[in-house]
Amino acid sequence: MTHVHMLEMNAIARKYPDVVDRPLLKKLVAPIVTLLILAYLAVCYVSFDIHSVAKRVRFDIASLYLLDSYAHKIHVSYRFKKPEAGFVVSLEGNRNTVYSENPDWVQSSGANASIDLGRDGFVRVKDGIVSYRHPDYAQDFQVKTGQGAPTYTGRETPEWLRVSATQVDARPSLYSRIRVTKSRIEIQRYFAGWENFWFDFDSPLNGKSFGEVVSLAFSAQRLDPQQSNISLIFSEFWYNEEWLHGDIAYALLQTLVMAVVGTLIAGILALPMAFAAARNVNRNRVSRFGLRRLFDFLRGVDNLIWSLIFIRAFGLGPLSGTFAIFFTDTGTFGKLFSEAIENADKKQAEGVQATGASPVQKYRFGVFPQILPLFISQMLYYLESNTRSATVIGALGAGGIGLKLLETMRTRQDWENTTYIIALVIILVILIDNLSSWLRAKLIGGDSH
Amino acid sequence: MAALHSLAANPKLAQLEQNFQRLSRQRALYTFILIAVVLLSISGGLVVAADANSGSFFSGLSRFFDYPVELVRGAYDAGLWRLFSLCWHYLPYLIETINIALLATLIAFFLGGALSFLASRNLVSQRILVFCMRRVMDVTRAFPEMVIALLLVLIIGPSPVAAVMAVCFHSIGALAKQFSETNENADMRAVEGIASVGGNWLQQMRYGILPQVLPNFFSYCLLRLEVNVRASAILGFVGAGGLGAELKMVVDWNYGADILVIIFMLVTAISLIDYISAAVRRTFIGDAATL
């Protein structure tokens, strides 16, 4: 730490009075700006009604969705009307995904069972009485089943246990649930991981480890005599009915097509239009003005609105999305390129002209090389943002991955599929982003952005 | 001609000539490959798109003007006075949309600004911290606003707050990236000067870097505001309030006059904001306002 002598300090203060003792007006700028921002935040707090929104937030739903996005649940259920079936173990309670063998945490024989819920204790069903032992409570929680509605015979009712006239519903934690109604006993337990991600529940390959699948791929013994093991593995994966890998890959391709084709056509079409709209190329003021307003119009009407119009004309699908992106971006590129052409150095064009070049040659060799880096870098830059736009307008009817995403969200059950699609979209965008900056560096050299 | 012949006779010049020929052939080949790739991806892409589309291109071409004409006819039937009153009716929604964008940009400016200092290689010595911050930025930037808005609408119900949070989340990543690039181009001598008199890291940033980069920060922020006004208008379509929600409603009901009025208001507002922000940016960073 260097100490400045008092005299020196005074000398500096005399030399730069504005730095040491700033004028009142400048001193006031920071507090006034801060106050204005705070006032604006207060206005927003009131106008967006944040107070009541904060009260409405459903954290329980959010945590359930979150849980569902990375975990799957297994139901163990017993129906009083079908005692011969005993306790049925199934994935998500679906009739098509019933396990033929009980997992090791479920032991059952006829109407009696003992089910281990891991950290949430265990459940025992015996002689029509469901008793649940919670690790934090000394006594079992017991529910008597049989004629009519179940009756809760326990003494205390913690907040996670709900007793109503028709059912007893216990949710000791997010990971398990015990429900007893007039018609059935149902116990649900969550496990982390995406179930059946690789192969369907009833696929011959389900439950096999990675090593087993690889060795199957190279073994001569065919699982399915109709096709080789490799093609069987691929088709079981690709046409997985729950995860729909093939459909999702096709949807991703559609989104990518919208972004790439829209951007490319826009760039190629905007280039000659930009030359015609540049002051130093086109002397005709009226046509220049018209083109400029056309660019503003194309750009100002957002690609959402263009997609509405194109969907009416071409129907739902990526073709409409491609055109929406292409229209908006023609406006954006036209504006950017024409500004770049106007800012281009005149000397090169004049030099080319002096050699007796035709007007076309003059712009081709005198101006075009100057704006080429901007042309490429802007197109690559917009490619990334258009991939995101294509997802968004896809959700609004142009198809592709956006629509798939919306479909899985609408069911409000397939959160694992939603997570999967979101992850794929983000990976795609990051890939395009990296590819475009790599290409930019490769094509125009240097670190330009 | 004779001079040219004698030049070609010179072995060094002949070598030069050969190299030039080789390079120009290589260049022509690259250009050819580039054009071929572009043409292939356009035509292949159009085939894929047309294949997946529910209607075809050529049958749609004749119908292209049907919808705009329908809208204009609806507006014509409504009459001028009705159009004015519709403008007045939708004005609060437009203000809400702009407010969503403004609030989101404001919050993203502060959070993205803070993040950007931790993500600049020249300002932070811990490489691992810079790496992590950059990956955080990449992921927040890659999230389409629509996805976050959809999730939030399910959790907090239809409200503009969902749009603010969605737009803000994406903007933090986008702004932080541009900000950190600005930071990395800043002159480090000011930082060294402050470090030499014993300023700590925060003081170095506040007095050494911030005054240099703030004009650029503002400029990027204004550009982001333009983008965000568009984004918040779109987010209304999934129930996040603002003019977009009204537009979705009237599109579903097919109210020609209302649709046209809302589109007109959106386009006017977006163009106006573009124009103002371009003018303000010019005062911040001079003529290079396009960045």
C-alpha cells in the first residue's frame, strides 16, 4: 500500500478538481438512477401483482414434476374385487407393464404382503389390516379394510396422512405413498432413473446390461430369426414406444431444417437486395426507400406472426416455419448488409473500376470481399438464435421438436419425456453455437463475434 | 507479350506462378464445395420440410394472400372508429408486454453483469471458476424462453411473472456472454494501476473495468431489450400474459380487425423501440452502433 503524502494529495486535488471533488450534478447521478430503478421495481411489483402470484406458487406441484422428471414410480396394488390376482406390481400403475416377478422389496402371498419402502419404513398387510411402520413413530398406523370404506384406527394423524370418508391417503415423503380406498390398496414407491429408456418394457432386450447387449450384437445366435441381432437392437431402441427415439430424432431434424434452410435462403436473397438498398450502389432514392421499408416490415412483423400467416397457407408443419424464419431474417440481413455496404471503403471499389471493370465486377471485387466476413458471421450467429426460434414457432404449430415438447407437457404425466426433449434441445443449441463460432473463426479468421 | 515470356522463363517466377495457380485452384475448389453444400442443404431441407408439412407448397402459394386479405377485409368492415377504439383497448396489454421485457432486461443486466466478471479470463485467476461460469452461461443461453415459460405457467399459473422469469433466465446467459467478451477486450492497465495502490478485487473491477465497459454494456442491453420485446410478445401465446395472450385469443376466434390491430401495434412498438435504441446506442458508442 502506497501512502500519498498530504501535500501531494492537495496538489493532485488542485490539478484535477473534477476527480477528487466531483460536481454536485455528477454526484447525484448514481443515487437518482438507483432511486428510479427501485421505483420502477415497485411499480412492477404492483402491476404484475407479484404478491398474489407468490402466494399462488404450487411448490408441491413443482417438486412432484421435478421428481417425475428423473424418477419412475412402481405401484403395488391389491384389488378387493379380484383377490385371485393378489398383489400386482406394475410400472406407473399401467396394465401393460406388470412385472411377472416381485422385486425384492415386495413379498406377498395371496391377500397378505410385506412391502419395504426403504427410508420411509415398511407396510404390512395381514387379515385385511394395513399397518404402516414409519421410522420416526413408535406405533404403527393402521387401517382396517373390508366392508365399505376403509377405517383408520390409528390414534394420531400427522400432516402427511389424510383421512376422508372414502379413503386413507398417506404420503410420508415424496418418494412413497400409501392409499387405501374402498376398492383397493395401493402402495407407490419412487426410484431414481429413467425406466425403459433403451428398450420397451416387453422387449426381449429389456433389463439387459450394456455388456450383455454388446455381446448379443456380436453373437451369431439370433433372438429373432427374422433379423440380425444388430438390426433388432437398433429397431427395439429406435421404435421404443414410450420414449419414441426415432420420432424425436425426426422432429429435431425438422427443427434444424427450419433454422438452417430459413437462414440460408434469407442470407442469399438478402444479399442482392442489400446492394440495391445501399446508398452508394443504387442512386434511385425511391427504390432505396421502398426496400428499406420492406426490410423494416419483414423484420418488424415477428416470425411468430409470419408463421401464423404461413400456417394458414401451407398448413401445419416445418415448411411454414422455414418460410417464417426466412421472411423475418431477410429483413434483418437486408438491413445489416446494406449498412455494411454503405460503410465499405470506397477506395477498393474505385481501384477496381480504374482497371476498366464493369459495374458488376466493381461490386464483386471491390465491395463484396469487404462485407463477406460480416455476411458469414451474421448468418452463423443467426443460425444459433434461429434454432431456438424454430423450437418456439414449432410449439405454436410449425411442428418439429417444439410441438413434441408441448405434447409431452400437455399430458402432465410424461415429465421424464419432457426432460429428455429439453435436454436434447439444449444440446442441439449448444452444438450449433459451438459449430458456428468454430466456423466463424475458420472462415474469417481471428476471434470475431 | 515478350516481357511476359521472359518473366515466365525466370525459374523463381515460374515457381511463383505455379503456386499462384495451385492456390487459386484450391480456392475455386473450396468455393465450389461450399456452394454445393449450401445448395444441397437447402434442397434437402426443403424436401424434408415439405414431406413433414400437412399442406403442400404449390397448393399453398395461391392461398398465401387469403389470410392477409381476410384480415384486411375484417378491419375494413369494422370501420376506422372501431379500429381506434380497439387500439385503445389493447394499449394496456402492449404496455404490459413492454414492461415484461423491460423488467426482465433490467434484472438480467445486473445478474448478467455480475456473472460476466466471474466469466472473464483476464479478471479471474481461477481457471476452473471461469470454466464453470461459462458452462452455466451456455446452458441458460440455450434454454428457449418458451420452455421455461411453459413450465412456469404450470407452476404459478398464467401470469406475466412467468414471462418475466423466462425472458430473464435466457437473457442472463446471453448478456453475460457478450459482457464477458467486452471485459476481455478491456484495457488492463487501469486495473494494474488500481492494484498497485492497494485496491482490492472489487475496487479494481469497479474503478478499473466498469467505466471502460459500461457504454458497451448499455448498448448490448438495449439490443437485448429489442429482442426481449419480441420474445415477451410470443410468450403470451402460452398463457404468460401481455399482448401475445390477446393475440392468441383473437386468432383462435378469428376476429380479423382485432388481429390486424394487434399486429399493427406490435410492429409499430417493435420498430419504434428499434429506432429509439439505435439512436441511444449511437450516443453511447458512436457510429459503430450495429456492433
